[in-house]
Amino acid sequence: MTQDGVVRAYSDGSAIGNPGPGGYGALLIWNGQEKEFAKGFRNTTNNRMELLGAIVALETLKRPCRVILSTDSQYVVNGIEKGWARKWRANGWRRNKKEMALNPDLWGRLLDAVERHDVQFEWVRGHSGHPENERCDELANTAARTAAVNVDEGFEKGQ
């Protein structure tokens, strides 16, 4: 169900072992059409895959759009909606004087994608029967289990 002119985006991420093999799943629905995206990586974290799912959903859109993005990741929703990511970027990716923000490469991409669109984030409870979230979870987990060769360079370089 889409509102006229609104792209509905759904995303999820998964990591087996955390860190370990991981993947993301994303689903776009617009004007009665659906597109799915998924990719797995040999070594990453759940939070990175949650971010990447949202990023791919937004970066895939070819022109600025009004988007409602649903995710079960409070990390992603709060990072944007509470302004944490913008503050971290403004402070050179520092959370405070002692701690660096995690995943600055992906937060930067997400902020850029959000700034290109009119995005409303919507948190949904994971594993609660929400059909689109369940589909993204399935995509992410399948990708994580078949992630033998793809490298999450942002994660592996940071180790």
C-alpha cells in the first residue's frame, strides 16, 4: 500500500556471529512495482548491514523522492531522527571527546542519501509478522549465508 507519489522502502541487516558473515535486504515499492536488493559479505557487523540496507534503498532511487523508510533498526532510526549522525559528522566523526563514532563511512553515505530525498523513517518491531520487514530479513539472512567472497572494506580495513 503506497500513498500517491511516495516510495515505500524497507530494509534489514543481518550478521551471523556479529561480527561474521552478514548481509542486507531492501525492498522498494512504488506505483505498484516492487524491487528487491540483497548482498552478503564475508565479515561484517549487524549494524553495518542495517545501515547498508537503508543506504542501498535510498541510493537506488534515480531522482529525489518522498520516501517512507521502514526498518527494525533503532540504531538507524535514532541515528538519523535524533540527529546523532549529523552531530558526529560535524564533530569529525567523534561521539564525544574520547570516543570515535562507529561506521562513519556508512553514516556519511546515509546522511548524503537522506539529504537528497524527503525521508521519513519508521521503526517496525522485527520478527513480528510485518510482511515487508520479514521479506527483508529473509533477503538479508540468505545473503549472509552466501557471502563467501564479498568484502566489507569499511569493516575489514578498520580491524
